[in-house]
Amino acid sequence: MSRFTSRKIALLLASVLVLGFAAFGCGPPEEEVEEPEDPDVDEVDEPDEDTIIYAVGEAVCGWLPEQTTGSGFSAPARLFLEGLYRLDVETAEPVPSLAKDMPEYSDDGTVLTIEIHEGAKWHHGYGEVTAEDVAFSFNRHVDPDVDSVHQAQFWALEEAVAVDDYTVEFHLSEPFGGFIYNLTLMHPGWGGIISKEAFEDLGVEGLEEKPVGAGPYVFNTDEYIPREALVFDAHEDYFKGAPDIDRVEMPQIEDSSTLAMAMEAREIDMTLLRDVPIWEEYTGRVYPIDGHTYDEIHITKMDITTINEPWDDPRARWAIAHTIDREAIRQIVYEGYGLIPDANILHPDMMHVEDIGVDIEHDVDRAHELFAEVGVEAGDVEATGCTYGSAEYRNFAEVMNTSFAEAGLGDVEIEPLERGAFHDQRGSVENDFVVIAHPRWPDPDPFLSLVHGDAIPPDGINFCWWDEADDLIDKSRVTDGDERTEIVTEIQHLLSEEMPQVPLYHRQGFVMVTDRVGGVKMGPGWHFDPYQLYIEE
């Protein structure tokens, strides 16, 4: 990349490794270690005047919205893709983007009509964005030949239809007020629109190598280094006007210490951080770094494969839940930040969600009693699970594996996997547990879709293989007001009784920004968008 070179990253990482060797006494003899020079802030070039460097901590596994999940995709997606709607940074509510206004609903609520702006241009010379592109993009989520990982989330969509060049209709099987979030470009990027012509020209493999969007920034394929560096240049023909910031660089750096040192050296402008001790150490204490926090409507949970023995019995599922020290996760992994969930995955700040007064105690004795009730000795329990391989989830796995061992279980282990391997493995019934995170929004349906029968693999991400709430979830989707609150409350009780998922943690987010970046706004989620930012004079 132009400034955040591999050499500089290697220098910073070498400093961290040397400190690590010294701390554990496992490095070469001291006289054989060549100490790298510390980064000299005075000798480091300031970032280019019209460039922002936003470091990301994980790789992107693909560039097509229907196949991609994860935070690694969501920030780049909001740069080069366009959506009918985007999220307001401060409220996390949908606001028009490519759409001229909010949808117009038919009298029965099953048809949404949306007009789009004329003159929006695709990148790389693929012409104007039309309603046909919009319909093509969303129909891919419900096309059985595509196998969209978000198919269950689009349960209500029967078909998207291009009425004319700039008008698209969404035909729903039933009225669903929360459907607008499916049309919103946000995490995990499913609201992104792709070019029908580019897809027909390049195909899946071609678009993975040369992503084509219509957003404010163009994916720079010449400087793209998979799993290392992303570069985006301003889209001069963007229909809202070219961005003020000419270039966004996204180096991938997983190590939090390296990230913080690079920011102190003014090699990075901003990053989302998961390592709370590093965040606390650097923000507000190390010039020129400012720290920001925000609450996320988010869940990290352990899905239990309910079709495997003994996990087909709710008592066994409650037993394993009792062995997990969730407060230890919050304290050790997140330094006491964030929120421990109740006994269901719904976030307390969601609409229609009530406090039902059911919690999961860390109670090893009760766990042993429940295992005995299903005819299993705790010491004979064997189970395997997997999770992401990033530092945050390696820490998760370590705390959970310690909990299992201290509870006297047999061979029970959560194994962190590299993201690509995790995506390949997570849908296998050979897993007893899958520890996975899901950021969503204020409506409860996206969380509930994670336990709907329509999302059972291979077509979705219901890694519990559990569908006992389907009727209630379906009913909640076509009701509103107090009636919907009552139904959602009933679902909360059922989830708490059946425990197909062990809710582990509701996340709080941490952002580090250098003093050269202004306009940072925080709300229910960190929705990175250079349109809100500017470079300080």
C-alpha cells in the first residue's frame, strides 16, 4: 500500500513478538536478539491529506452479499456497495440512499413500491443502476439455486419485480413491518445491490476478483492484496456527489498491540478494537489517540446441535449452560464491559422484548444433577465445538474450555478456526457446539430467524437444528403492537425453557481514532461511513 507498507507492519509486529518472547522466557538468548528500532513518530509521514486509513482485524471471505457474513465484510461493503437504504449512524434506523423515499405499502401490506434515483452509476463502466439490478440482487436471496446464507431472513419475499427502469416492487407472502431492514445496507451486507450486467459478464469468480458496486468508493483491484490490504478510491460519478475523502485504505491487522502502536505512529487513522486492555491503555493517554465506545445490539452465543445425543434433551443443554462462567468471559475477555444476557438471545434494547426474569446461573452442582437426570455422568461428557480464530474468540474459547474443565466434564473443547475453515465447518452435525456472533438491529426477527426451521443447514445458519418456535415466530412476523410483544415474550420463555442456544455476551464496541479525523458519531452501532468524517485542519 502507499504508506502502510508491509515493512512497517512487520517492524511493529516484530516489536510485539520480541516483547512476548521476553515475557515468557521462550525467545533466543538476549545477546542474539536484534532489537528493532521503535517507530519514530517524528520520522513517519503523515497520511495523505485526503486519505483515511481504517484498519480491519479480519479477512473477507467473499464479495457477493448472498454468500458473505462477518464484520470483515460489512465495513468494506458500505464503501463500494450501494443499498436502497443505509443505517443512520446515531439511531441505527434505515434512511433512504438509492431509494428516493421510504417504501409505499399496498393496502394489505404485502407489496412495497420503491422509486430509485436516476443517474446512479456502476463502477468500472457497467452503466446506470436500474430497478432490474435491484430486483436481480434481492431475488438471489430467495433463489434455491443460489443457496444464499441469508435465505431464512428473506422468508417474506416472494419476488422482486422491476416495474420500470426506476421503480421496483417487493411482493411479500405476508405483511412484515421489519422487512425494510432486509433492504438496508448494513452488517452483514445483505442489503447490497449488485450489477446484473457485471454478474452476467464476470460470473461469481470474476466478481470475487473484481467486485463491482455503485457506492461512494470504487474497489481498487490493482492494489488489492487478499487477507492483507484493501484500497478504495472515491467514485467521482457517485449519484450523491463524489466523497470529500479521496481514498480509504484498509490494511488487515489482527494483533491489537500492533494496531495501537501503528496508530500512535500515525500510520493508521482509526480502527474497531476488540482488545479492551489495549483500548484502555492507549485511548486518552497516548497522543494522538481518542477512544469511543458504543452499545451493540449483538449476541455471542453457543448453538447446541439439538439432534445429537445427549443434546437432544433440554436438561443436558441447560446442564452445559450452567457450567459456563459467563461473568468470567465478561471480565477476562472484555475487562467488565458489555452485558451478560438473560436466558435467551434477544437483546433487552430490542422492540417488543421484555424482561422475563429467567437467568442462567453458573452452578456446577446443578449441572451435574441435570446430567445425571439424562443418564450421563459429568466426567463422561464428550463434545466438540468450533468458533472463529480471531484473538477475541480464541480468548472466548479459552475461558469456556477452562469452565468445562473446572466443572469436571470429560473431553469437551471449543476449537478456534481460521475464518474460512470455520465457515466450512460450522454447518456440520459433527459439531456439538458452534460459538458464533450475530450483530443485528432493533427488530427481534433477525435474531429469531437464527432458530427458525427455514434456516437449518445447508440453507441457513440455524446451527441448533431446532425448529420448535417456528409457529410462534411466523405469528410474530405478521402482528404488531402489544400483540406482537405478547408473542415475542412467549418465544423468550420457550427459548429459555428449551435452551437451543446458550446466550454468552452482548457486546460493547470500542473504536480508536487519531486526532486528525473529525466527525466521528457513535450510536447503537459503529456504522463506518466516510461521509460522516472529515480531516481536521
